[in-house]
Amino acid sequence: MRAPHPALSLVLALAACSGAEPAAGQGDVAEVAPPAPPSASAALSSWASARPGPGVDEAAAIAAFKAGWQAVVLAAPDDEKAFATEIGRAMHTKELPIVAKKLACVEAVANTTRWMSTLSHDFMLSGSLQASRVQGDCWEVTFSGGMKLEAQAILSDPALKILATWRIPEG
């Protein structure tokens, strides 16, 4: 018998922590569909291999990023709200690449600070890079939604709290 899909494992673990019983058939591994075959996003996700160690996996980081997007929209500055809304719409209605990479938080912040320092516009949607300067590992999650619909975030590990989110400028 094969192991359940990681997303199902996470849902079942959360249900167990809350004391809720899974609905009939939810814990049945036979009902879990196999993962989709590799798509065009395989090239993007090749760099997204998670470092070994404690914490969560790439699928859980991506799920937390998607689940927390509405809070990002609400926190976005007025001049970025329309972009944040459209990014969320594309993220939740289209099959577009989202990849997550586990790395040291200081490295994730340094990567972003390097290119953001060359821009004349602030593309931050929520949180701050300062809040992301924590000890340990983080998840750098990237959504590739096309022109003006690309976003990136830093999430804490293992709590998967969104620490900072920004829009990636085209070009």
C-alpha cells in the first residue's frame, strides 16, 4: 500500500490535532489520486529542492502561500491592491507554476534585497524584509502568473507564516 499524498497527510494531521474525525473515506489511501505528471513547470521547480532537515515540505509551503493570499490582498498598499487581487485570481483559477525553495532566512532576504535596491518603486505587498531576518530556515515561494502577475514570498519554517510578500516587476 502506498503512502497518502503529502497534502492529504497534512489535512489529516491537522484534523487529528483538532480532535475532528475524518469524514468517511477521507483517510482511505485508495481514494487519493496519484500526483499529476510533470508539466512545463518542471524546469522552474528543478531549483526548488528542499534542504533536508526538520520542517515541512514544498507542497505544504505552497498550500500555505495560496491559503494566505487573501490576507496579502487586504494588507497590500492601495496602489498594489489591484495587482494583488489579480495575482490571487490567477493563482486560484489557473494551473500556473508555483515553486518553493527552502533556504536560510538571511539568504532569502539577501536575494531579494539585492534586486529590490535597484528599483524606483516599492513592490512590497505585505510584511517586510526586516520581519524576515530571523534565524533558521524559511521558504521562498514564487508564483509565475505571467506579465505583472508574478509574486514571491518568504514563509517561516516550520510554522509557514507569511513574513513578506512582494510583486515581481516585469523585465
